[in-house]
Amino acid sequence: MEALLNSSKLLQHWPTIVLGVLLALSIKYLRQRRRVIKKELEGEEDIAVNFPQSTADDDLQPALEEKPHVLFVPGQSLNPNGARRFYEVMRGRRSVRAFNPHKQPSQEVIEDCIRAAGTAPSGAHTEPWTFCVIVDSEIKQTVRQIVEQEEYINYSQRMHAQWVTDLRPLQTTSTKPYLSDAPYLILIFKQTHGLTANGRKKLHYYNEISTSIAAGMLLCALQAAGLCSLVTTPLNCGPALRRLLDRPANEKLLILLAVGYAAEDCKVPDLERKSLEDIMVKY
Ligand SMILES: Cc1cc2nc3c(=O)[nH]c(=O)nc-3n(C[C@H](O)[C@H](O)[C@H](O)COP(=O)(O)O)c2cc1C
């Protein structure tokens, strides 16, 4: 009888019990989401918000040396018609997926292109990039193995059906011969943070944007040098490639670039570009 009374009391309170359980589950879910989001943002702009506060204000030092400003000296210009000439060079850029393995661009040209990329602007002049240049055919072969293994899983499991369908006109697959055929692979890493001269952690604000700008400048330089390139972002390969190249944990792979000359029978998709009217809004 007593048990019956207890269970009927329990029944009376069922809305409170259900609400309690739902509340507990929601809190658990929100905590999990917060952990995931924090992990996703780790090393990104978020780092600026989460940086541990210094104990004393006079302990704060800028990462850059404080020096008097110098007079601005304008750089060289390609004028007359510099912009038009630059556009004419850039409109010839295409993503090339078939490289001539026998035609090798000179190391000096590649170095000059990376020098050009290194002139990119960066958040608080942190220069948060590392360009790893691979010429060694065994390392290129290992890169290819790592990428093809992951891309097989990406295409068959990780990428949703719409993504795979959207790639169909480009005729890309999980097989990547260009990774061993291209004479150079340039792996562009963003550095999520660095170290100051006295060994303190240096924040790399907007490291992804800064490194992407540098990568864009590298593409322009390669094009100006008459070379072909392919930007790739192989999903889930970053950690394995970072370990292969023995890069530190604060470096995260942003772009894997294949560089060289196109194979003679290289074909590219027949793409159209948006017109100026489509991409520019005048006020
Ligand atoms: C961020 C980014 C990621 C890309 N990832 C890949 C990739 O993983 N594999 C690939 O074959 N092409 C990749 N591409 C190349 C694009 O497919 C290519 O730029 C686009 O189709 C336009 O062709 P175009 O470069 O010849 O103008 C990527 C391009 C960008 C900008």
C-alpha cells in the first residue's frame, strides 16, 4: 500500500522530474558544445580573448621592438598600365592537375616567389607562416600516400553527397598523381602562435587571414614566373603531414600547393569567371 502511495506521489511530480532531466541533459550538451567550439577555435583569433592576463601592467611588453618610425619610400611600380598588365598575367592562372615531371623550375625562382609571399601584410606584423618546400621524390611520394589514403575516406565517407556532386565537373578523385609528378610541393603552414626573443609566447592575431594573403601573393608570384600551381586543402591530412615534415605543434597546415609546369596534354575545366559587375559594388 505504502509503495503504491509513493509511486502515485512520484507520478504527481513527473513534470518536474522530466524538466529536471531535460535541464541536466541540456547543460551537459551545452558544456560539450562549448568544449568542441573552444577546440575548433584553438589557435585562432579566439586566442587573443583567452590569453592569460599578465599579473602586473608593467610586465606587458610589445612583441615587436619599439623603434621610431621611418619615412615611407614608395615601392617600384609596373606602370604604365601596371594594373592592366598584372590582370593580363593573372587571368592566365588556372589550377593545373597534370604536371610535367621532367621540367624542373629553378630553386632560385621558387625562393623569389616565397620571398614575395613573405612581404605580405600580417596581423600586428607577426608573419605567422612557414613555407615547406619539398623537392625530394621520396618525401613527395609519402605525401601522396598520406593524402590519397585520407582522400579515399573523404570521398567515400566524410564528404556529403552534395559536396562530391559539386566536385564532379572538376573531375577530381582521391587519386592524386600531381603530388608525385609536380617538381615542387609547397606546404603552407599557419603558425597559431610564436615566441618572442626572450622566449615568451607571442600571439599571432588573425594568423589564418594573414597566411591566406601570403598564399595569394605566392600564387601571383608563381604565375608571374610562368609557373603553374594547384591549391589543395586535403581534409584531415594536416597532422600527419605536419609530423612527416617534423613541424612544431603550433604550425597547422593551411594549403598544400603543387608547383611546376603543366604536362603537354594537361586539360582544365572550361570555367567562366564572374564579371566585374558581379563582383564589384560601387557607392
Ligand atoms: C581554398 C581552396 C581549396 C581548394 N582545394 C582543392 C583541392 O583540394 N583539390 C583540387 O583539385 N583543387 C582544389 N582547389 C582548386 C579549385 O578547385 C579551383 O581553384 C577552382 O576550381 C577554380 O579553377 P581555377 O583555379 O582554374 O580558376 C582549391 C582552391 C581553393 C581556393
